[in-house]
Amino acid sequence: MTDESTADPKTSTFLVTHADDESAVLKDVHDGQVHTLASNSGVEVDDAIEGTVAPEPPMAVAWELTEIDERRSLSIAESEEPPTAREQELAADQPVGELTTEPRAGIGELHVITVPEADTTDAVADVLDDREATLSRAARLGVNRVEIRSEPGVVSVRYLP
């Protein structure tokens, strides 16, 4: 683990996991390191920031966001639409409890999970409840939104531009 007092500036993709008027918390979506900012320069929870953080002088116990190359707001929602024909086809080819990941045409990914039919609602709730992990993945993939579709036995998590 890096000692923040001797840390160098770091350029990466970050998910804003907490923000208020005084400060913000950024999580590096590649290595999981958390950076508490000494001040908030206008970032909001669920923002994906591609930029650079650096230890704030003189004590270097907090960080400052020194550069923002890109900022985008991320969202996650459950759709009323069922999984697509392709997603249903992927689910049909895998046993219950398995996950298939497939790149989307263009940008993003599809994650198809097969679950016991009676557990479909709970599986969707689990994805929604694991907001930080799901949005971290979205930030890593460079997408803006996550859409969850389901039908009995199938949950589709769609990472979309």
C-alpha cells in the first residue's frame, strides 16, 4: 500500500464515491485506491473523472484534483425491457449461476447472468445495491450508463455509452 505522505501525483480514472461542499472521495477504478480530497472543486457522486490527483502540501495527508481530462456522470437503472434476443441466447447456453461477458458493438459490454428463476428479483437488487462496483466497472469501460434487464432466470447488465 502506498504511503500518501510520500506519494507522487497519479493519473487514472476515478469514481466519485462521496462528495459534499467541503471535500470529495475518489476511488481509482483500476487499483481500488481511495483518495480523499481536501476540497471539492465541483465533482459529484457517481461522476467518472479521468484526471490527476496529487498529495496536498505541506503535510500530504489529503489529495487535490490537479487536472481533469474528462468528466462524465454515470447512471444505473433497471429497465422494464426484457433481455435482448442475443442476451437470452447467451443465457440459454450457460448453466445457472454462470456469467458470460461479451463486448458490445462499438463501446461497452454485456454481462449475462443465469440465476434460479425464483431468485431473479433478488439478483437484480444485488446488482443495484452493489452500485460502487458496478459504476467502477462502467468508468473503467468508458461508458456513461448501466442498464439492468431481466426475465425469470436471466439478468442482463448492459454497460452503454
